[in-house]
Amino acid sequence: MPVKKGSVITPFYDPMIAKMIIKGRNRVEAINQLATALEAYRISGIKTNLATLRGIVNHSAFRIGNVNTSFMTDYGAELRLEEETK
């Protein structure tokens, strides 16, 4: 069942309640569209990692493609890592 406005998410929810897929003509366009979509994205009533995702997509290292498995170790302190609850 899709999650939509008015859905009730129990304490036993799957942590991935939504997936965002972005497409662009190139990496720069896709990243810009992703940044815009993440700014507009709203999830209410539960903690999310939206602030972290926004920080990643707007980080200069991510934007130039300097991404590997140590991205959060290398740059995590620069990001807003707190979970959002609204």
C-alpha cells in the first residue's frame, strides 16, 4: 500500500517508507532536480534523514562526483546530521 497524505505509520514501519527517483539529461541537471525535490519533500510525524540528504546533495564534493564509501566519514561533520521531526 502506498504512503500518502493521511497514512498512519506504526512503530513497526519499514524504515524506507518512500523512494525518490530523479532523472535528468546529465548529472548536473539530475542533481539540481534532486536538490529541488528534497527541499520540497515533506514527511510529518516521524524522524527522517531529509536534512542529511539535503546536505549531501548540496555538498561540493558530491556535486563534482567525489563520492565513495567514505563520504560520510570524510564530510559527515560538515552536514546537518540531526534527524528531522515535523
